[in-house]
Amino acid sequence: MTQQPYGEDPPSLRKSLGVVDGVAIAASSTAATTSIGIGLGVTAGVVGLHLPAIMLLAFLPILGIAGAYSRLNRVEPNAGNGYVWVGRSLTPWLGFLVGWVNIVATVAFLAYTTAVTGSAMLQLAGEAGLHTVAGLVLDPGSTAQTTAVGIVVLVAVTLTAVTGVRTAARLQSGLLVFEYVVLLGFCGYGIVTGPHPFRLSWFDPFAIPSASALAQGLLLSVFCYWGFEAAFTVNEEVRDPRDASRAGLITLVTMLGLFLLGSVAFQRVLSEQELAGHGAQGLAFFGDRLASQPLAALPLVALMFSAVASLQAGVIPTARGMFAMSRDRTLGPVWSKVSARYGTPATGTLLIGALATVVAALALVIPRLADMIMATVNAVGIVVALSYALTALAAAARFRGLLREDWRQGIRAVVLPSLSAAALLTLGGYLAWSFYTSTDHFEVSADNGWFLLLTPTLMIASGFLAAAWAKWVRKSPYFRTGHGTDADAPQLLATSN
């Protein structure tokens, strides 16, 4: 390992990626198969048979966010992306908060995905006829069992991520091809043969039961799209920074198509009660409705591959975000150690895997996997909406001069990101208020509003405490300038064009 003393030039990440590699990393991080197999059922429990409507509606602000990421990346490519951009354009305190909540949200996501991976493996074992081990009845709905199995996989993919992003991208590309072939095949067949009639009301957002259901459904859908920006966290390792922008946008549009296909197929095949009632086993139930074994197990295999790929894809961008923050002394120097052999932040990658393992173990206080999924998705949805909104506002602030110079460019660079940010902040605030007013006591339960609000509140509050430590104890220069270290960035462009 190599590590620079603070104050010297930071180490470089190895440039080896192209746009296809970026798409593989971003698509694996977004994990369409996992979102369809699990997220659709969770969301249907909130919005009913209006999954296509909520997926389309959530795509609109996310598209504005993607445009902000792409434009900011063109003028300042940096592994820290939102952390750097918000710190420079708004305030270092909010910039640090963006970096921090992305870290803690991803660690929570890794813990959730660890259990999902274990659940998929236990379901596959059941399909193969293995129902007990050493007298223990295997239960894919048990948080303890699924977490134990998933941690083994998390350790393996973390070690693979240490060897380099390109190695990981190759593995993820292979997994994605299999996932998408299975998804397209089963969903297409489900749309053609499903027993429930197709209805245009599925696309009507005004038919969603209530405003709180609309808000929660939108944030759950934002969680499903979350991950496209992983392409921007490796923008110092791509040969051309524009490839990161292309990869992010390609991934986002692909996800929209897959989510619409999956939501229509699920609603053609399954009733509302079946959609909402099967949780982590939703994709397996969908496959059983369409085919007999062994073909019915293919969607479950695809779910397992998706979960494995998203574990690895979650480790990679988080380690690079912390690498960027460490370069600026907002985090400790251990996160900026670069492996001389692999050219990656290997120590940070291993530590992220270890942190996710610890959080996964802590999640055992919620015994039912379905409840743990609901609690995690709601918490992450709120903090991701905040992070996206702040990044969009940073783009609007940085490019506000375009409103005077070129109104068409100004609308794309300033107005659309501002509207997207306002929508996400309004949704997050409304949902937080609805959680607060939904109960008068606290308990560790996915049905308890105070519990659902506690986790994102702790994520955000801990970010301000960590920022204070970085400013006054580490004395990071980031809090004087808001500028990140551009260790590998090319000469910055003068304009956004």
C-alpha cells in the first residue's frame, strides 16, 4: 500500500475503464432485478396497482438530477462528485453532508442487500429440495439466516473489488447479461399470458389512494433508481470523463424501460394481494406462476446474481467517495491508501465491507426480513432524495449565468435541476412529517413512524457531527475553500459546453 502524508500530492487511481464498464458498474449498483423482484412488491403495498405510474412519475425528477450530474461531471470530474460539487457551489458543510449520507446510505444498502442475497440463496436451496441443515429448518424470511449466508458472499465480493474496478466490471457484465435475458424473457411472457387484464389506470398517478401514499411511493421509486450515479464515482478511472456521463444516462434510461416492463408484467400475472404479500419471495412466486421447475428457478437465480453484483457495485463507489474525502482531510488518511499492485483504494474497500458486515449484524434486531427491507428502503429513500436535491441545487448555482447568456441552456442547466430538487425536498419533508405524526410512541417496527424517521435523522445528524470534527479537529482545508482535490482530473473546461 502507498499513502501520502497530508499536505503532499495525493495518489492516483488507475485509468482503465470505458463507457461499457461504467454502464456495468452503474447498472449493477442500481440492481434492476433486485428492485423488480423485491422493490415492486414493497411499492405495491403502498400505491396498489399503480406501479407503472409511480415509476414514470419518479423518473422525471431523477432525469433532472442525472442532467445535473452529467453537466457537473463535464466541468469537474472527481471521484467525490456530489461531495465536491456541492461543497464548491453551495457550502462545504452541505457538501460534506452529501458525501457522508451517501456513505452511510450505501452501508445500510449493503446490509439490506446482504440479507436479500442470503434469502435468494436459501430460496434456491429450497427449490433444490434442501430444507434443513444439521437440524435447522432453512427459512428465507429469517433475517438471522439470510444475513449469515449473505455475509459470506459480501466477504467474497469485497475481496474481488480490491483487485480492481475492471475485474469487477467484467464480472458484473456477465451477471447483467444473464439477468436481463431472464427478466426480458419472463416479463415478456408474463405480459402476453398474464390472467389479469391490462388497464390504463395503472398509469394514472391521480388514482393512487392518498397524498402520503404518493409521497412514500415516489421515494420508494427513487430508491429503485438510486445507483445510476455510481458511474460518476469512477470518473477518475475512465479514459474520458464524458464516458461516465454517458454511462450514467444510458443506465438510467435502461432502468426506466426495465421497471415499466417489470411492473406491467407483475400486475398482469399477480393480484394486488399477491404483489404486496410476498416481499423478498416475490420474484420466485412470479416465476412459479409462469413456468414449472427447473425453468421457474431462473428468475430466482437472476435475483441472486443481481444481489451479488449490487453488493460489489455498492462497495466500489463508496470506497472511492471516501478516497476523495480522505484526500481533502475530511476523513482519515486510511481511506486514501492506494494499493501499489492493483491501483485501487484497497484498504478502504476492505473497511467498507467490514462496516457493512457490522451493520448487517445490527439489523438482526428486526427478525422478519420483510420488515427490515421496508425500514431500510424508507430510510435510504429520504437521505438519497436529500443528496440528489443538494447536488441538483449545486448545478443550478454553478450554471446560473447561462440564464442570461443562453435561455435554452439555462433551462436545462438551472431550471430543470431546481425543479427536480424542489420536488425531492418536498417529498422527503412531507414523508418525514407523515412518519412523525403517524404515531405517539416508539418501537422497533417497520410499521412505527418514529422508528422509520429515526434512522434517516441519525444519518443526517451524524453527518454534521463528522463535519464539525473534520473542520475543527482535522482542520481540513476543504472547509475553507469548498474545493476538492482534483488528483486525476484533466484540465477543467471553462464552460459547461
